[in-house]
Amino acid sequence: MQKSRELELLDSDNIPFEDIQQNMQELNVINTLLGGHAITINGVKQLLVDKKFKSNNSLLVCEIGCGGGDNLNAIYKALKRKLHIQMIGVDIKGACLLSAKKKHPLLPANWIENSYEKTTFQEKPSIIFSSLFCHHFSDEALVYQLKWMYENATIGFFINDLHRHPLAYYSIKWLTKLFSKSYLVKNDAPLSVKRGFTKHEWQLILQKACISDYSIQWKWAFRYLIIVHK
């Protein structure tokens, strides 16, 4: 399947927040049912095991492009009994962060309204990650993004994003047509797959970013989990 360069509707600046909120709610359901949150939790756990992270240490996890904070909340719920964990959510859309604060009031998180590349940290995060974020960028911008994540994480970073594949495209196209009430999801979900990546493309991007210590794992349903170690 040919890679699409068409921009998603969500990349526009004039989308009403009510529509963005419905989009986030449906994406959270999709992430839950199709294992997206499980992949994200797995990414954190793999980095901690590989680095032999001690449970008495404080873990600081940062998500760039965090949206409504559902990924961070899933991580916190999975690990809060085992680790002292703090969160950072970075997103350029302030309305998304307001929604995150309202939806997850007990989440120990610092919400930062900014583009990721302009964000600086008083304390560098242990782990930085993104989920369904990278396909919004050109390959050139993505190379810079990977370098930034590598430089700002102390343990490493991971990426949870879409595998561009015809079966994934047509499946999500028909599922969202039948069940989604969001015009954003109906348009952007299949388009996101067409803007996704193959394993070979990830290898080339990581090579251009001068990153060699990584793994690329295929996960159901049509996701790649890319883990990068410091």
C-alpha cells in the first residue's frame, strides 16, 4: 500500500473542541478494544526490565502528543502499585489538556501546553513515548523527533504506531463507518493507517537518526512497538 501524505482533519486548527473530544473518546475505546493501551504498557515494562529498574526508584514518564491523557492513565493504573510514578503530558492543544485534567483528576501529572520540540524539563523524564503520533509527521521531521526523544529520556523511549497494511486499512474503514459517530474518526482512522509505516521504513528513519540500539516488534492489531535504549 502506497504511503499517503494527505493531512488528517485533526491536524487542522479550526476543529471545534466538542468534535475533538468525541474523537478522543472513540479513540480511547479503539485503543482499549484493539490492544493499543496494552502495547503502550508493554513498552514501559520492557524498558524497565531491560534497564533493571529498581522499584524503589521514582519513575517519570512523559508522553508527547498526549491528547486527553488516556495512555498515561492506563500506564499509571497498571504500575502504580509497583512503582512510584509521575507523569508528564505534552500537547500543543490546550483544550485537550483541559479535558485530560477533568477526566483524570487523580492522575499525578504535569500537563504542558506546547509543541514537543519547544518543551524543556526541570528533570528529564525516565521514559518518553508517543502513541499514534508519529504518522502525523514527515520522515524528515520524524528523524528530528527521534533524536529529541533520545536526548531527553534517561532510560529510553518507545513508539506505538500504525503498520501500513491493506487489511488494517479496510478493516478500520468499515468498522468506523459502521460504529463511529465521529466524522473525525471516520476520516482520520483509515487515513492514519495510510500514513503509517512499514518495518523497513522504520529502519531507515532510525538509521537517519543515528540510533542503533533498538527493537521493532509487530503487535496486534497492526501496530509497531519501537523500543530505543539509551
